[in-house]
Amino acid sequence: MKKLIVATALALTLGMGAAQAEGDATAGAKVYKKCKVCHALEPGKNKVGPSLHGIFGRAAGAADGFRFSKAMKGSGITWDEETIAAYLKDPRGYIPKNKMAFPGLKKQADVDNIIAYLKQETM
Ligand code: HEC
């Protein structure tokens, strides 16, 4: 009986984790080191990639003064927690032919944490 209770509790905890993963912005700052070569957080500062300032709620491919790929501009995506997460997990799979040369984040925790960090730093 005890085993069953433990198993149920575990399933509930895991289930909840997946549904509403809360990232850790401090851990996300470390993940951001992988993005930093190409992305700035300051408004209007484009590097190899566009500035990520104000990314939440913005249409894909709309950052001022950056030459996006046709694939990105034509994707019809609006960036929010879910679309950014899907893109970062598999950039090429989510938006085929986009030109971000990044293989993707393999760990779900890294994705959750970077999103928490971006929310804190880009709004
Ligand atoms: C090697 C350089 C490079 C790295 C590393 C990189 N990016 Fe990018 N990123 C780009 C480029 C270039 C684009 C534009 C892609 C296009 O136009 O097809 C882009 C686009 C994006 C966009 C969409 C921007 C918009 O305004 O539509 C987001 C969000 C993004 N990157 C987040 C990240 C995050 C978060 C990381 C780190 C986990 C990261 N990128 C790592 C180069 C990079």
C-alpha cells in the first residue's frame, strides 16, 4: 500500500512539473552564456543574431534593423513561453531554414531556466 501512495505522489509531482515548469532565472543566466556570442539584451543592439529585448509578445523576425531569414519572417510565430521553448529545443525543426546556427537545448531544465531569465531581462 505504501508503495502505491509513493508512486501516486511521484506521478502527481512529475505531472505538475511538466504542466507548469517554473524556471530559475539565476540558473538561466548560465544557460544564456550559450546565446551571448550572438544575442544582446539591450534594445536595438544586434549582433550575429537580433537583440532579444522585448522578445515576449513580438512577432518572429520583427526586431528593428536586423536582416532575418525569409523562414523566420514568414513563420507567423509570435514569441511567448511556449514558442520560444519549442524553438530553443529544436531551432531547425521548429522553423526549417531559419539561420540561427544553434543546435538547440537538450535539457528541459535549461529551457525552463533560460525562459525565466529572458523574462526577467528582456521585458
Ligand atoms: C551562432 C549565433 C546564435 C546563437 C549561439 C544563438 N542564436 Fe538565436 N538567433 C541567431 C540568429 C542569426 C537569429 C535569426 C534567425 C533567422 O533570421 O532565421 C536568431 C534568432 C533568435 C530568436 C528569434 C528572434 C526574433 O526576433 O524573431 C530567438 C528568440 C533566439 N534567437 C534566442 C536564442 C537563445 C535564447 C539562444 C541561446 C540558448 C540563442 N538564440 C543562441 C543566432 C544565434
